Amino acid sequence: MSGNSFGKIFKITTWGESHGSAIGVVIDGCPAGLQITEKEIQKELDRRKPGQSKLTTERKEADKVEILSGVFEGKTTGTPISLIVRNKNQRSKDYEKIKNLYRPGHADFTYEAKYGLRDYRGGGRASARETIGRVAACSIAKKLIPKVKITAKLIEPSLKEIEAIKKQNDSIGGIIECTIKNAPAGLGSPVFDKLDARLAQAMLSIPGVKGFEVGSGFKSAHMMGSVNNDEFISKKGKIVTVTNNAGGILGGISNGMDIVFRVAFKPTSSITKKQNTVDSKGKNKTIEVKGRHDPCIALRAVPIVEAMAALVLVDEYLIQKVLSCKS
Ligand SMILES: Cc1cc2nc3c(=O)[nH]c(=O)nc-3n(C[C@H](O)[C@H](O)[C@H](O)COP(=O)(O)O)c2cc1C
């Protein structure tokens, strides 16, 4: 009900706020006996952390992970795995002056409407730091499906465009495309838990995501059936399709082709340009959001898209294992 957990068998619960003392994840349902080290988890987290390029925020976040439970002598024990990253380099004073103002494009107004109060420092729970838990969990999830290769990349805008926008003190949106190779046919469930529906939920849960499409997606609305249909052929004893407009999913179930989807990110909300807003008393005000922000959040979101895809895939893989069990 509270919306902090994701997954049915491989279930994660993320916790923590951007400027709280720490942030983390509890993973329940990970099979026992899987080898995992803090170093492997750290490797995945390092791909996510800011400050690695001049086009991402200048915030320096070490994001050092610690395993608190569920791993003994380098192997998962089957009990809940708890991972923690302590928050450092937080500059809460950046938020002090604007604590009573609702930042345009942020969750300030809606969190207050829901809970009656909010942690105003760095966006609190709505901050992208929450995704640290997801990326950490994914480093474990990926080890359960070693043959499945998940690769996301920013397809637009170009780095040159981002650089130009940054110079104007503005921000820009972006599109990430993700391809999942070697997923077997048969993953996903009919009706409400279709594989594409679960991927859509996973992607739309990432902060700043406003759109999701699979295969030919929105373009398919303008295509003819004769063009959009993927014809089947038998190739070296394997049933494949000639084209892949379905993006590897038919009837909510993977068909063995590459699973291909795209995720649209909005432009970063925090910009230094003056904007109109209101304060918590409903008075009209203006705001200039200071602080260190990403000019294009999509640039930093590539490992987060991969992480959410891995979490869906591993869960569906485990569900399929249960369903295909013959006693
Ligand atoms: C990797 C990543 C980094 C982000 N960094 C920022 C940022 O520096 N400034 C900002 O305004 N929003 C940033 N966001 C987006 C906000 O967290 C998000 O827009 C906000 O919480 C409102 O949620 P919504 O856009 O999903 O409605 C980031 C998102 C991601 C995925």
C-alpha cells in the first residue's frame, strides 16, 4: 500500500531520504547460495553516481555500499539482504531558503498534499538518490540471470546539445533505449502482469520518467498491419520473427526476440532561471532554484533503466521457474 516495494518473488523495498543519514534497500526472496561481494555491488553503483562527467551534477557522492545482512561468507543465505549507503556531501542549506516554496516540476506540493508535511531537503524521498537501492539490488539480480544481457543507452539528445543547454543554465529531456538480449520465450504473465506492463511500471517509477514505449510503440499507431506484423520463420530449428516491431513481447509474454523499449525523461526541473510559484500559505512568489543539478537527468539514468529491467526480468524468471515446476 505504501508503494516502497517492487517485485513478487525477488522483492525489493527501498528506504531513506536524500539528506537523511543513509539510504538503502532490503531484498527479500533472493535464492540462497549466490556468491556476492560488496565490490560487485559497488561496481554497479559507481556507474550511477554523479560527478563522473562535466555534463552531470557536480555533487560528489561517494555512495559506498555496506552489506548489513543476508550474506554470509560471501554467499546469500536466503534471508533478507540489507544494503546501506551513508549520505555524505549533502548541502541541506541550499534548501533552507526555499523550504516553504513549491518548486515547479518537483514533488514538493504533492508530497505535502498527501502527507501534510515533507522533508524539504533535496527532495527527500522523491530524490533520485532513492534509486541507489534499486541499482544495488540489480547487481544481485543480474547474477541470477547471467545469460540475459541488458544494455541501455541515451539515444537523444547528443552530448553536444546537453553541453549547449547547460551553458544556458537550462535543462533538457532525453530518451533512453534499452535492449534485453537472450531472454527466453515464455517470460511474463497474461492480462494484468504482462511483461510490457511490468516493464512500464518499473520504468515509470523512475523519477522524471514521462513516457514508455515497447517495440514500434507510438509509431505503430500510424503503421499498417502488413508492415507492423512480425512474420515468423524457422531458422536453424528456432522460431524467430523477421522483424521485431513487437519489441520481443506478444500477449504480454516474451517471444525470444530481443526485448526493446524506450523511456522518455523530462528535462531536469531544478533550473536557476526565475520561475513563478506559490508558498505553503498559497501566496504567489518567484523562485530561483540553486544547488548542483543535472542538465539532463536521462544521461545519468542509463544504469537505473538497466537496473529496473533486471529486477523485472529476474522476478519473471523466478515466477516462470515456479510455474514450470513438475512435482
Ligand atoms: C538520475 C536522476 C537524477 C536526477 N537529478 C535531478 C536533479 O539534479 N534535479 C532535479 O530537479 N531533478 C532531478 N531528477 C528528477 C527528479 O527527481 C524528479 O523529477 C522529481 O522528483 C519529480 O518527480 P517526477 O518528475 O517523477 O514527477 C533526477 C532523476 C534521475 C533519474
